[in-house]
Amino acid sequence: MAVAELPLLALTTGEPAGIGPELAVMLAAQPLPATRVVAVGDPGLLAERAAGLGIELELIELAPGQAVPEAAPGRLAVWPVALRAPTTPGALDAGNAAYVLETLDVAIAACRAGHAAGMVTAPLHKGVILDAGYAGFTGHTEYLRDACGVAEVVMMLATDCALHASRPGWRGSPALRVALATTHLPLREVADAITAERLSRVLRILAADLKRWYGLAAPRIAVCGLNPHAGEGGHLGREELEVIEPALAALRAEGLHLDGPLPADTLFTPRHLQGVDAVLAMYHDQGLPVLKYAGFGSAANISLGLPFVRTSVDHGTALDLAGTGRADPGSLRVAVALAAEMAQRPLS
């Protein structure tokens, strides 16, 4: 494939005090899958982190729309965004919240304009953005939803990129995808948020994008119950009887292949996952601990329902590791490889 035909991915470098900038530098020092990557961030920050890691790095500053060369070890294209305040590894500064959001805005605009096939995001710190006065900010997923003007974006984590299987000591499932019906909500608000309307929107998006990005003609989705033992026939909660089961029945009538609602404590076992293409968990800490146990550091976060590809790492800013050289770029490599694979899939 010619260089110009390789998918271009915009890599936002995340919270400047965290490990995101050095992960981008580490990634650029290694061979990458068949793709082109352009970092979105402050070139001075990237050069500083490279020097701190002892990595020789050529930074090529470009504007969106300019030709980006194929990735090569020791070379990194950059769409420059200037820091708002000096930064020190591990020390958050609310003055840089606007910088973090601008990197996202640049990448989103490039994807929407067709300058990039997708975006990959290093971790940001939600707390410091809220502290800076951006009330209501709840994370990448919701920010992308609002910026793209779509009604719903579904968060899905996956361990099924081919790269993870070759990692030393890998014992996880060769393919585990977990999507969420709700994302960053306090636990006491989750039950009220589980409505038939929400489940219908989420499951339609999940089924459609499993077809779109993974080429699955008839994806099979296993759906967790909300309550222990999936409500135990109504004795441990009635959400399964009154909300989840009727919603699934209506979607099956539309042709979706759905199992459930199933008890989450037994669903995530090899026997129950056999033949399942994805699991829908009702809330964040119902499904993601299982997936991260199976493949932490070798998984990627995918946003479904957007008009372009978006993947991310499976971890946070790791402020305690920033600047130490001990951060592991494994999840970022997986996120880039998966985004490149998705971006090259012909749309049906």
C-alpha cells in the first residue's frame, strides 16, 4: 500500500503532566503497524520528554491537511498545540485544561474534515478539567459525542487486537469485547439510567458497529443483568423483568442476536462466552474489571457510534509514573493497531 493510502491517525497526547506525552514518544521510537500517525500536542513538551527518556526523535511540525509521512522509528509528525502553562511530570495544573481540550478539538476537526481517518487518545485527567471550570465534563466519550452532534456514543473495550496475543505471558481470551450501557455515573444513579430507550439505542449502535468495523454479519451480543443473579426472578430487583427483558425482546424482533439478561458473575466464563462477539455490561465497574484483568495493558477503548474511528488506551494518566521512564506503551500500541485495522475496513 502506498504511503498516501495508509490510514492517518491523529494521536492526542493527553494530560501533559501524565504519561501520555512520553507514551507518544515511546511509540514513535518503535516500528508501527501499517499506518501514519500524527501527534497532536506541544512539540516542546514532546522533545523534552524524549530527551528525558534518552530517545532521539525527529519532530516534523505540520498543519492538518499537509502530507504526513509513513511512521518510522525515531520520527514523529506533530500538529502543534501550545501548552498554556509550564508543566512538570506528575504535577497537575488546571491552567493546561484548555490545552488538553484543544488537542481534542484539533483531532476531531481533522477527522470530520477528512484529514485523518481516525483518532487515538492518550489519557486525560477529568478532575483537573473540572477544576478548571469546565463543568459537566465527564470524559472523552461524552466530549466526542457532543462535538460530533450524535445522540449516543457507546464505550467498548476490547482485547482482540492481534498484537496482544504475542505479548510475553499473555493468558487472556483471544477475543473479549465489553461495551457499557452507562459510563461515568455514580452507582446510585445507574438503575434510573437503565431505560428501554437507552438500551435500545446502545444495542443498535453496538450491533451496527460490530458489523461496520469488525465485519461481523450477524453479531451475537450477551447482555448482563443489572442486579445480582439477574434479579433472581424479581426477588433481587425488578429491572430485568420490567425494563431489560422487554427491551431485548423488541430488539430481537428487529433481528438483533441477543442473549440475556444474564447474571454477570457467571457470564464472564469461557462456557458462556463461547460464540459471543461482545458483552453489554450495565455499568462501568460491572464489565471493565473483568476485561482489564484479562488483558490490562493489551486492550483498547473504542468509541462506537461516531462518524470516524476513535480508540484509546485502557488506563489513566499514571501521574506517579510520569517522567520515570517506567510507563508501558503496550496499550497505546494496541489502540493504534486496532484503529489502523478498523480504518482500513471498507464501509458497507
